[in-house]
Amino acid sequence: MQAAAWSLLAAAPAYAGTLMVAPGPDAQDRLQTALIDAKPGDIVEMAAGRYDLTDGLSLDVAGVTLRGAGPDKTVLSFAGQKGAGEGLLVTSDDVVLRDFTVEDARGDGIKSKGADRIVYKNIRVEWTGGPKESNGAYGLYPVESRDVLIDGAVVKGASDAGIYVGQSRNIIVRNSTAMFNVAGIEIENSYDADVHSNLATRNTGGILIFDLPNLPQQGGHNIRVFNNRVIANDTPNFAPKGNIVASVPTGTGVMVMANRNVHVFGNDLADNGTTNVMVVAYQSAFNDTQYNPMARDVLVAGNRHGRAGFAPAFPGGAELAQAMGGSFPPVFWDGVGGVAANVHFKDAVPAVSLNLPAQAAPVTQARPALYQPPTTAAPSALPNILMPAAMEAAAK
């Protein structure tokens, strides 16, 4: 890790430079040219103002910092974007993105692919017309990367996930706000992540920890979700049909699906109409023989719960709630896997198992009953996720 920590510094030449870009005519060409001309260690400095862009931007030079004057001052507007791609695509290592806004991208806001040791700091991504199916899928979208740090981001209006990290490892998402997205924050098919000190509110679902079949990296595990505020996630689901998150019920707080060793603790959870915490197996048929669809080794403990379960939005939810006295419990598990799943709920609130007999069984086969803790030991505490020192320095 120490070697990786110094890679940002090692990539920089002895005389790093600053390339200045200002808004105005030809901002598209001038900004993209700066991103092409930058050398490792350079800073591309975007002055305050509004940049009206007509095409996506790309960066493939390692060790570059792209910096604005602040997310409320430097705004990259893609309202006039002609193509359907992302606003900004990064494909190089040791990149720092900070202090600017991306608005109204036709596709994803900012995507980084195969970009190790990437820092997103004080970035805002927003679709300014509010929640719409035609909005871009992802706000911040790092994928297939090692060492991902997202700090102080704000994302609104994504038709899939506001802050999404997929098929990656060693991840921190902290001090960020996700609002009016389908999924506020999503960690998918990833290893070793800390999601903490965030606000997820007014999304369809607040924080999702998913593992899906038929992807190059699967078997997501070792995820901690802690010290977040997951409040009032009540936006009707506006994901395009067929999208995996199109099945997320409105009013979901934290949802763990088909992941291993996920710890949800110390969060404030309230006013989520379906439930505050949902632990489920993958819900569709699949043909990937290497895939494990069960949620297992899950620990839910020490969370503070407010009102929940007053409007369960999954199929059959209203009927189940009526059978349980009019509302759904704040914590529930589909029951798939039974004792072998090793699911531990320790919060001092009612919890229910649906006791579904198998993965992908319909809710009509549920046999809801109060959750009974397994006799197996709860999962051991997971270690803190640490970033290379140079990344933490870049995020100050």
C-alpha cells in the first residue's frame, strides 16, 4: 500500500504546470485541448463561470488534477450536448476531480473506468429538470478500479444511481449527499468498501449493496454502511424498465442483496415507507453457475430507527402489512438460506423474516414470522478501509 500511496507523486514530473481554462466561446475545444495536452502532475484549472458544452469530455493522462473554483462557481453544463455519452470520461490512474459541477449530461455525469487511485472531491452532478426516466443513469460512476475515494459529493436526479461504484475494490464514499435519484448510493459487485457519514434522502432507495450475475467481477463482500442518515426515501421509481433498480420499492432505506459480509451499523434510519433495512437474495432467474444469489453473513446493529413500513411498495407488501397489523417492520429479511445465511439483526426494533422457501420464490409463498436469530456466531468486525496517503492529501 505504501508504494501505491506514493504513485501519485511518482507520476508527477519535476516541474508540474497549471493549464488555465475560462468559460466563454470555444470553451468545449479549449477545455478538451487542455485535458489532452496535460502532462502527469499537471493541474487543469477551470475558472469560475458557466461552461456551455456540446460534447462529452475525456481524460486519459495519468496524474492529472481537474479543478474548478467550487461546485457553486464552476458549472459544466451539458444541456446542449449532441451525443449520448457521459459528460466526462476518465480512463487514467491517479486522477483528482474536485470543486466543480456537471449538469444535465445526456448520459452519465462522470464515469471513470479502469482508473485506479481516483479522487472525487466536492463534485456536484445534477439533472436540473428533476427526476425523469430520460435522465442519465449514473451521477458519479467509477467502475473496474482499485482505490476509489468519493468525498463531499452531491448528486441529484440520476435514473439509476446517484453515486455508484461497481466491480471495484478498496472504496470509500463519505460526507456526500444523494437526493432524488432512483438509488442514492450503490455499491455493486465490489470488495472492501466503507460507506459512511452520508445523507441519502428523497431517493427511491437510499443505499443499495448489490451483487449481480454475469459480470466479470462478482462475489461482492466486506462492505460497511455506517453513520449515515437514510431518511425519507420516497421518490417514485423512475428507472427505465428492465433496469435492475427498476425493481427497488419506493421507500427503501438500506437494501442488501446477494452480498457477503455486509455490516450496517450506527445509522439514522427513518420515514422510509417500505422499510428501513431490507436483506434479500437476488430476485430473478439466472444462468451463471459461479454466482451465489444469497445475502449472507449480514450484521445489522446499533442503528437508530424512526417511522418505517407505513407504505410498503413491493408486490404483496400492502397485504403483508395488513396481516401484520397495518404496517411493515423497520427491518426485514426474505429468509432465503435460513440459518446457513447467518443473518444477524441486533437493533431494538421489530424484525421479520418472510421465510421464503427459495431464491426467486414469489412473495405469495412467504410465511412471515418474527425474526429468530441464528445460533451461529455473528460476523466479526471488519477493518477500516484506508486510502493511499497521497489520495487523502489530495482530498483535503
